[in-house]
Amino acid sequence: MAVKNIWMYLLVMLAIVLSAGCQSSVYTVHLMPTPTGIATGAYIPFSNTPEDEKNNNILVGYATNRLPLGAREARFYTRNFDQDLRMGVATMQIGDGSMTWDEILELSQKSTRKDQVLLSMSNTREFATLGAEDSLENLSPAMLKMMNKFNAYIEKSPIKEVTVYVHGANNSFYRSAAHAAQYRHFTGRQSVVLMYSWPSAEDIKRYGTDVRNIRQTVPTFARYLQLLAKHSTARKINILAYSAGATLTSEALAVLGEDTSTPDREAYKTSLRIGTVYFAAPDTDFDDWVKQYRSYQDIVDKVTVTMNMKDSTLAMAQEDRQWKASGSSGYMMESETTKSRLGRPDLDDINTEDEKWILTMAKTPQLDVLVIDPSTIPGMKKGSHNFWYKNPWVSTDVLLDINYHAAPASRGLSDHMTERGTYLWYFPPEYEQRVTRAINELNDENPRFRDQ
């Protein structure tokens, strides 16, 4: 019996080690470049960083339907999944833990850094689970306790909103938490950020598996948004969806948009409180997205779509889906098309009615279409896909859009109408000067992130 227990212990420990390896992954995350608005001194979020946040650790709330291993106080999450929601807090560390707050502040405001700064995961603690069949009305004692703590955290925030980060394909739990953490860090740690970790296969060669896993996770993510709407005190629930995370986000919002149980759509929108939905380099079928957006455009405040027509990752994603749809792999994936991606769309992929509708929407405050042109943005590579956090101009726009809910012109962007009638926004050459003026005006109107 003792020998058997030893073997069982060794097997469990091996599983935990393997899971830990999956979380850290070969892809390490370094602190992203300082957003331009912060580097110029116009945007000063760190002036109001809470005292208990002035340290090496960045706290990020999380929800996941990945299966766990290990004790609740030190969770690991595997690539396997079900439909339960597991929620907790991940603690990300800046550097080796030895830097003072003043040192962190200095490197977080510089436009260039001598060395890269690693983000590592020091702890993952799970607090509660919402089972697939559990009621959203009558939460368990553990879930109620967690939501009460969460709401107390929201009340401490000057923004009193939450931002849900939804990662892309080929991402581990660690990598996604690190990206969510660096976003929160550059809000001066004043925003409340939640990361949704859907079960990526964490392998670029298994893109098709990621797409299938996303589709199976849609009901769970929609349920998570309903949970936040029903039981959080957040004034707004914003979503930053990156790459393939756009598929999960848009399809889940469509589930909510197609819900007819509340005939009064304005009351339904008010109950959901979904604010800005920012699609960064979205990897989702363009034609499907237009249909989905039709179903939820009236229950969200606004949507921003960023696109790089030279995005090499989206080009490969489209080729990968074409190859699978052709049957070369021996099967055809459900709902697969050979259509363009939302992050590099082709209007010829949608019918005339849909084209007319989406072009009309792009002229309203409800939909911002932002073209990312690598040839006009300093330091951006031609085929860039990760520009939302790698490029200081774009990361500045993300911060201003989500945290101020500012219109494109109020974020320092310029507009352009194409011959086909597409209304677009872009970064002008004098963006640094324009965004400095824009931030000063935003602070005068709504001083969320300046010294008060």
C-alpha cells in the first residue's frame, strides 16, 4: 500500500510539473514597451497608483474552463477542459522581485530600456468554481464570498469598471496572464483586469484544435459575462479581445444578442453593461463576424476593430483554414470557410446588403475601424500581428479607448474615406503631438488618470 501511494504521489507531481511547464511555455513574456502617451508625460496613470500596489507584483483576476491540478492555493491549469468556470487571482512578478517601486516606475515611463524585463508567474490561487449546471441566480457560498471580495476591489478603483482580456491562439495560461498584467500595469494599476483563459492547445501547429476548443467554450464565456453582469458592481464591462480571442468574444456576444427573453433591448443593454469591445488584430471570419455583430450591436456601447492588411499571422491563419476546408487533412472542420479575416478583411467576402450595413455602421460612434499601417508607424514591422502591446502608439490608443471611452478624434487619430465608401481611422505622422493634446483635453473633461 505504501509503495502504491508513493507511485501515485510521483505521478501527481509529474503531472503538476508538466502542467507548470505548459504554463511557463517556451514563450516568455517581457514587459511591453512604454505606451507613447506615458513616455511623453501627457498620460500619468502612476500618479494615483494605490500604495498597496507599489511593488513587484501585479494582481490579475482570472476565469478559465481549463482543468486544474494542485492545491487551490497554488493552482496549475492544463490543456484539458470542461464547461465549469474556475475563478481566482494570478500574481505576476516584474523582474526578479528585487526592484524598488521607484525603479519600476522609471522603467515604466521610459521610451526605451537598456534591458528587457521578464514577467513571471509567482502564484495562481483559485477561489471558487461555477459548475456548468449551477444557477446564476443563487450562487454558492464560496462564489458569493469571492464576488463580494471582487466588488470591494472594484469600489477601490477610481475607474470602477472591469476589462476582460481574451487571448489568442497558441497561448498558455501564463502567457495570457502576463499580457493581461502588463495592460493593467500601464493603467497605473488603477483598473480592474480579468483574464479569460480558454483552453488553447499551445501549439502553432494545432491551430485547428484551438478553433474547435474556442467554439466549445462559447457558452461558458457567455455565461461568464452574464455572471459579471448579474453579480459585479462594475459600471462597465469592457473586453480586449486579441487575435483568435475575437472569435470567442464575438460568438459569445452573439449568444447574448440573440437572447430574446428580455423584449426591452435598452433595458437588456443596461443590465449587461458591456462598454467598449476592442478587437485587436482579430482572427475571425469576416463574413461571420458581420452577421454576429448585427445581433449584438445594440447591446454594447461601442466596438473598435483594428486591422493590418499586411498582417502575416492572419495571412497564415487564412491559409491554414483554406487547407483544412479543402479536405487535405482528411476532414472538413465545422463552419470553416476560405474567407478573409476580420483583421485584414475583403469586402468582396460579404453580400451587398451586409456591405452597405457595415459601411453605414462605421460612420457612427458605435463602430471604429482603425487601420494599422506599418509603413507610417515608427518601429512597426510590416507583418505585425502583436501591435496592440508591442507598438507604443497602438497601446496608447487601446488605453485611451477602453479607459476613457474616447472617440477616435479625441484619441488623436485622423479619418479617411475610401473610394468604396469605407470610413476609416488611422495614426497620422504627427500622432505624438496630437495625442498629447488629446490626453490633456480628456483629462480636463474626465481626470481619471491624473494627479488629483
